[in-house]
Amino acid sequence: MALICDGTEHTFRDIDQNSDRVACALQEAGINRGDRVALFLENSVELVTAVFGILKAGAVFVIINPTTKTKKLAYILNDCGVHALVAQPALARIVQPAIAQVPSLANVIWTGAAGEGPDSGLAWSDVMKEPHRLPADPGLIDLDLCTIIYTSGSTGSPKGVMLTHHNMTNTAWAISTYLENHPEDIVICVLPLSFDYGLYQVITGARVGFTVVLERSFAYPYQVLRQMDRHRVTGLPGVPTIFATLLQMAPFEGLDLSSLRYLTSTGAPFPPAHIRRLQELFPWARIYSMYGLTECTRVSYLDPSRLEDKINSVGKAMPNTEVYVVDEQGRRVGPGVVGELVVRGSNVMRGYWGKPEETSKRLRDGDIPGEKVLYTGDLFYMDEEGFLYFVGRKDDIFKCKGEKISPKEIENVLCELDGVAEAAVIGVDDPIEGKAIKAIVVPRDGVTLSEKQVRQHCRANLENYMVPKFIEIHRTLPRTPSGKIDKKTL
């Protein structure tokens, strides 16, 4: 089985033949090799089918998060010169004003039956009714562009990360290698496919031959747990906010989750306190703490066998990848020295679409003549054994009372306090200190926490200069579309 979505099973043969139909429809509409085709719909079998159909047509797929508003949607469509769009009729009120501003866009396919979408455009149901035939061979090679994934735009306008077929096949191979995936795996995906972490569940599943249980979101956690029980799920990929929610729901009475073989977390630092609680809940499962960024998808993973002694680490480089830490002059530094992480490997992006200056800041000359390596913008250090430790985003680090503050270090301590579900730390303007430390804490359900309790815990476990000046207790934290804590909003 390739996919289980909305209670319906879809075989690899189903996806293969229906994606052929999509490819033929695109080619007949004039889509050529390298043209960009955007996808604006929720997680669904149509989204997965369209991805493979676009690739078979020789085009480049661009998945846009369905919560995106009209202005940003129009920006992305124009930025990469989209030629065709596959969209959900329910999102027409957002789509139609946007596509009116995109002169390059000539074709729209609306998912659903004829008459469900706007009058203009082609109905998905009509495409699926066509007799099966193979699309024309577009003549791709692995250096051709495969997808453009847009970053969240936290530091300005969204940037389109260009990934080739070689990038994606190498990454899917590396991930499935260290996770030891096999065709009998059943992996549940609650992450949006516009987020590369979610997308790779489908790509890796296609490579290995395992089943993906595709959910639209994590909005209804208990429903997700029921699906895990029902389908005997073996793999659960998530971000720390998802696992924080699950921990609040434990124990999972009436549910059998004994089939779970592994859990993976990336996208944000994984608090050690959460890892320990997950180990107690799922002692039979392997827990992978990982690190990655859109510009190269995945960088490292911590072997679960080293969790006990390396729980604060995100491990070592994944297969076929090399990482090292450099100082401000780009010189490699030794163990224990904090610097910027550099990545070299087949997972590294080609660059940012249409942004050569931004690309040159991230892709710089490496040690081998002619090779470009990725400067991540993230601060790390390595220990004597080569294990990586995340310190923080360069942009997140700030000075308070003359000392450098790493929000992650304080957040980890906050999560150790009994009753804390999540925590976020930011720097805020302060007339005396310049930047002051502000902590926002979310208690577990049914738990009451006071500012005094939190402050006492911080004073007992942190140096004086790291104790937050401001502490707020919130019921929830704002989220980005990919489920991370949205510190920009905070």
C-alpha cells in the first residue's frame, strides 16, 4: 500500500497510473521540462498524485502551505514564474485574486469534480477519467531541478530553496538508511507536505515501498492516535510542539501503540526533558533527535543508542554528508568551540531561486576547489567524539548584561520544571539592559504555575545573568505553518 488518506487505501499502482494522467494533462497544456507548477491544497491523495505527475511531466513542483494568504501566495507564484497551478476549490477565494496578479500562470486544475471549482480551469475528475497512457519522456537527468521549497520568510520575503532530483534521491536514501526503513513500515504523517520534513515521508515511502498514513494536520491529536492504533503505525515523525502535546495526553488509555518502532523529531531543538518522558511512555521505541534546515533538508541524527550519554546532542552527520564548525573567518575550530555549522554533501541546495546575492551568502567556497558548501547560519559546537550540539540561530543569540544568551539553554531548563509543557525564550528591548530575557511558559493541562515558581526554578538551575527578567504564563504559543513555535510573533 502506498497511501492511506481519509480512510481510503491507495496502492502504488493507483498513484503511478493517476500521476501519469496528471503528467499527460500538463504536457498537453504546454508544460515543458523545467516549468514550475504550484500546488495549493491540503494534505491529500490529490496532492501526492500531483507531485509525481508534475515530475513525470519534467516540471518542477512548488508546494505552498494552504494557510497562505492571497498577498503571499501571489508573491510566491510570481517569484518563481509559475506556469500552472493545482488548487483546492475550497481555497478559491484566496487563489483567484492571487492568480489574477500572475501573468505567467496559464493553467489551473481544480481538485474535485467538474462544477466544484470556478468556471475557468480544468477539473481533476476530468483528468482522472482519461484513459491511462504514458506521458512523453521529458529527458530529465538528476541535475535537473525537482522542487522549490519556500522558507517561512521569518527574516523577510520568502526565499525559494532549489533542490535537484539528485538532492532529493540522495536525502531519501540517507534518511531511510539510518532509520532502517523497510517495506513493512507504516509511517503516519501529520506534517504539511509544504514542509520538507513532511514531504520526505512521502518521497522516502515511495523509495522504500512503505505505507504512509497521511493526515491533514495534527489539529485533532486523539484522532491521530486512533489512526496509529488502527493502522499499526511503526513510525511517527514530529516536531517538539507535537510531542509536547502528546505528552500532555498521556497515558493513552484504550489505545494500543505497541507497533511503534521509532519516533523522529527535527525542525526545532528537542528538549531533553521531553525525550526522557517519551522514553518512559514508549520504552520499546527508538527515539531519533535530528537537525536539519530547508537548504539541505537533513544534516544529522543522534543514534538512539547514545541517548543516555548524549541527550543534548543532535548527533553526527547523516550518511554521505560532512559537517564541521568554523569561526568568523571560516577556519575550522576544535572541540568545544562555538562557531557556525558548515555542511557539504549531495543534500545541499542549488541555491535560492532568483536571488544570487542571498545564495552567495549561504553557498561559499569550500576546501575543495570549485566546490560550494552550505553555511547554515546556526551556531554549534562539537565534542571530542564529533557529536554536534546546537547553541542557537545566529539571529536568535543576543547579549544581556554583556553576556551572550542562548535561548535554547534556558528553554531546556524551563522544560525540566515539573508541570511545564512548553517554553520559549526571546530577547526584548529594555531601557536599562538593552536586551532583557523574556520567558513564556505553557503549563500542562490541569497544572497551575506561578511566575514565582518559574523564577525560583531558574535561579536554582541557571547562572544569574541567564535568569529571565520577564516571565509570562500562557495557555498556548503561536505556531508557524510547519508547527514550530513562532518567535517572530512572540
